[in-house]
Amino acid sequence: MEAAGRAQAARDRVPRIDPYGFERPEDFDYAAYEEFFSTYLVILTRRAIKWSKLLKGGGGVQRSMTDMNRTFPDNVRFRKDAEPCLQGPLYNVLLAYGHHNHGVGYCQGMNFIAGYLILVTKSEEEAFWLLDALVGRILPADYYSPSMLGLKTDQEVLGELVRTKLPAVAALMHSHGVLWTLVASRWFICLFVDVLPVETVLRVWDCLFSEGSKIIFRVALTLLKHHQASILEATSVPDLCEKFKEITRGRFVTECHSFMQRIFLEPGSLSRASIARLRERCRARLLAQG
């Protein structure tokens, strides 16, 4: 009874809407989140000071319809009755980027990325230039082109990495004839938006902007390695797909600071040069297949 009382008290203190405007699910563990966040606030303060110093040092990003109603339906700030409603700024950013980069235009998935950038920056202009940095320089070419060759290439690269680092998982996938496009395409196309908790996605993006796109593979491999035993229990394709949904939920991914520490430990060595070689090989294979 005492534990139940504490949990209810936690629910009363923590709002249903998170600081970014997303509605928390009915089964959200408020007590665990409150326990985690009480320690994470110290880390957030330390990181805010660090980023402020880095940006003052001149290392910032240089400047160089769409799926409006389907973008974050669980976020109160993107609803038509919101004041202000962020659907307008999101439309403006995506439209401007389509004119700016004709080779990409608009590709499904970009709305979620631009939406997150607007939520964080609260500025159409800043969100636009950050989107340009992501699509134009940080991610591989053709990630969001009509052919999405860069995205397909990275899914193949993940398969190669799993075969090397987690051969049992790769063997299970092969035995069921499951392609990585089936279970992990959303991880890549949305850069983990709507896959991992908000705070965790933002921490992943910090590393993405700072260290480049290989971070995507570190996150994916960490999820797979940490939950390898559970994944290997799958006995069918639907069961395997459900396992891949489960590994993006729970305390392991919610406690974003410890999760970020793990992504630099669990996958082991993952150099930019090795990723570049894998991408080159996988891209050539896809082009040969037509």
C-alpha cells in the first residue's frame, strides 16, 4: 500500500504532458522517472554549461503538403487548436528546405526530424539550418533522396555489423528471412524519433551533430547487444518484430545518460574508416542489384 501511495503521489506531481509537449502513456512509470530525473538534472546542468562554452567558441553549425496532421499526433503543440500551433512553422521549414535542396525535396520522415528541431530551437530559421546540416553534410548522400539509396545502404551496413559483432542475432534473422528494412528502417529514417524517449533522442542527436553519422550504428548495436538474449527467444517472424519493438522501451533507454555511456562501450571498436568502407561496399552491391 505504501509503495502504491508513493507511485500515486509521483503521478500527481509529474504532469501527463512532458516538457516537449508529448503525452505520456497510461502505463508510464512516474516513480522510476522521478527517481532517474532527480539525478539527471545535475547532468543536464553540467552539459548545458559545456555546450554553451562550445558554441561560444565558434564551432556552431554554419548556414550554408507534407505529413502535417500525422506529425506527432500525441504532441499538444502540433494540434490544430494549439496556440501557437507548430504545424505552420513545420510546413514553412519543410517547404523552404524543398526549394533549397531540389535533389531531396521532401521525403517522408523529414517531418519528424524537422518537428523535433522546431520543438528544441523554437525557431524556424535555426531548425532549417540544422536540418540542412543533417541532410546535407552529416548523413550520407541520398539518405532522403527519392531512391533513398543512402538509407538502404546504412541498413545493409547494420546487417554487416551484426553479422560480425552479434552472429547469433544475424543467424536468427537469416533463418526467418527477416530483412533489416522490416525491423529497423524507422530507426534510420527518423533518426530514432518516435522510437526512443525524447530525452534519449536529443542526447543521441548531440552526438550525431558532434561526431557524425556512425553514432546511428552505435545506438542500434547497443540496443541489439543489450537485448540479445531476449531477441534470441523469438520463434517466429511476428515474435521477432515484437522483440524489436520491446527493445526500444523501458528503463534501459529511458535513463538516457547511462544509455549514452553504454553506446560507447557495448558495440566495441567502430571507426569512421571501417564504416566508410562498409558503406562503399554495400552501396556498390545495391547498385549492382539494380
